Amino acid sequence: MKLIPKIFGSGILLLILYVCTYMYTHTESYFSLYPTLDTILPPEFSETDFNNITPGMTRTKVLELLGNPLHRNLESFGNSDLMSQSTWSYGNDGRCSLLCDLAWIQYQINFDPDGKVVAKKRIVFHD
């Protein structure tokens, strides 16, 4: 008779643990133990290499370090192509879409019209 309460008690405990885990992993929370868990990244990408990107680096050097970006945007200022800069983005939502829905990270690199890095940023999306 003592076995039944133990089985029932552990079953309730497992159910509570499952419900809490499910609720946490479907709230777009930031999972600090593995921040890119829900982020789609190119295979060559690493956050360490992203952190080593510095202003003045060329597009070619960035490609060597990080691989091809997932998105490339060209922003023009005025009528001249000489007044345009581009932004490369690494990171997309949905890597673990069947299991969880956590915050995801996008890494952006901005280039000047000469193709040199002028800025970079790491953005966390909770959507």
C-alpha cells in the first residue's frame, strides 16, 4: 500500500516539472545557459569570431571569419550609390521551434560605402 502513494506522488511531481518547463520554454525567455538555442546561424558562425570583428575590417575578412550572412541589406542615402552602406545579419528565429520558443539573437555588421566595418551589434529578440 505504501507503493501507490509514492508512484502517485512522483507522477504529480513530474507533471508539475513538465508544466513549469513547458511554460518557461514557450515564453520567449532568454536562456542564459545556451543563449542561441532558438537561433538559426550559419555553420561557420561563432560568437567568438563575431566579437573579434573590428571597425575597418573588409567584407572579405568578415566572410572568412563568419561565413555568408543570412541577410544582406543595402541602404542608400540620396541618389548616388557612393552614399550607400550595407548591413549583414547573422541569426534568425526558429531553431528549436518544435520543442520551445525562446528568445533569439541576431548579430549585425554595418559596412560603409567602401566595404569597411563601421559598427556591429548583438540584438536579443523576445518575439
